[in-house]
Amino acid sequence: MRYMLEKKPKERQRRHRYQRRENPKPMVLTQRDMEIVEAVYLYRVLSQKQIEKLFFGHRAAAQRRLEALFDHAYLDRIPLPVNGALLNSPTLYLLNQRGAALLTSQMGYSDVRWKRDYQKVSADFLLHALAINDFRINVVLACQNLNYPLVTWLGESGLKGDYDRVVVSGLKKPVSVIPDSHFVIDTPRQGDKTKAYFFLELDRGTETLQRIQTKVRAYTAYVDGGGYEKRYGTKGLRVLFVALSSRRMLNMKKAAEAVGGRNRFWFASLDELTPENVLSQPIWSVAGKDEPLQLIEV
């Protein structure tokens, strides 16, 4: 007796993760969906892990919802090249035209700018933006946990539109004052609300320590000369230098101290920061001090 071998159906080709489904299942936008689209716009670019950290409790739920938002063209996906390759590259999300329309029609935005030519975005820019967002997400979640309103967060793109310059002794040209971010937190102290003001400098080790010293001197001149108070209406400011490693962080602290940087300049390593410690635990090294301090007294 001969047995006929059953023919196996042709294997379905796996869809590329950067290719949308032609006929995706219908979806009903939730409030969380709209907040995700808004976050991608405000942060400029977010990885799937970052969105999961902000909005979801586990990976599977985040992946399903982000896939739907991508398939329905509210968000775009792009890869982050890892060592020049796309293999195992993290998936990044950016705003798409339909997402921009959603923000104007449903979220109260009047002018939403978005770009589609992502091929011109460098890996260095994306890595820098993602590192800033890692820090920002820690601060956002910490503020939520502590019930501290995060009053303001301005990124570098917003600050570049209108910025000051300061004269630094020994340098031929004025130095531009453009931190990576400026943010303000309301913190309850003695029954009153007191705002804490910060500049963020996210360091990926691509600048020389001499350049770090120039920034320290520029920020010192900016505050001492009155330019900072004139623009922001306060004298209070702490400049946070966040590095990618503890070794780099300590070298930056020493460099700052060598040019007179003191209490205003705080240093930390990004890989040690979490929502639980970024504000309320003694995780920060301060120029001119030996013992680590907490950013805000709880």
C-alpha cells in the first residue's frame, strides 16, 4: 500500500516589522492610545521599552497596542542601527501625519510639526534623544509617585528657538546657553509650594572634558551675571550632568571642580537612576562635596 504524502501549505511569509498591514483589524482609539501618540510627539522619539515603561505593565500589551497604532498610521516605526546593522535593533516610534491630525482634532494642539524624512536622522541624534528620554521618564514617574507636579519640560529643540549667550573670560566668542532640557518641579516644603528649577546636560562621552568645563563656566557666568534670572524669573538653578557611566560622571565632576564649579552642579550615572531614586535618594554627586545627596528632600 502506498501512502500519499500530504502536501504542506506554503509557509506564510513573515511580515516585516516596519511594514504596515494592508487591511488591519478595526480599532477604537482609547484615551491611553491618544496619550501614547501625544507622548511620542512631546518626546520626539520613543522606543517600545520606553512606551511600555510609561503606559503599560507588561511587554505583550504594549506590543499589541503599538502594532495597532502603527498599522493604522498614527505612528511610524524606524530602526536604530546597532553597530551599523539592523539585526536586533530596538523599534523606535515617531509621529505620523494621522497622529498629528489626532492631536489637533482631539488633544487641543493648534500646530503640530512632524517629519517623515527619517533617513536623514543620524544614529547619534537618536541615541542622544533616547538617553534624554530615559532620564525624563524616570523624572516623570518619580513625580507621579511622589505627587509632585512636573510644571515644565522644555527640550533642546524648544530652547534653540530663543536662547541667550554669555561672555566667558578667556574665550574669544560668547558661549550659547542651550541645555539639553529645562524642567521645573513643584515640591511641597513646610506647607508651601516651592518650585525647583533644573537644566539637564546628558553626556554620552562624545565631548571633551575641556568642553564640559566651558559649559560649567558658561552656566556660572549666566547665573552670576543675571541673565538666567532675567529669562526665568528666579535665581534658583541646579545643572544636572548625567553621564552613561560612573567613571565618566566622576571625571566630569572633577573637571567642573577644577574651574570653580560648586554646589550648583550635580552629577549622576544614567544606569543607576530609577523612578524610585532619581529625586528622593542620595544618588547625586555634587561639585565641591564628598557625600552624595538627594535631589529633593522628601
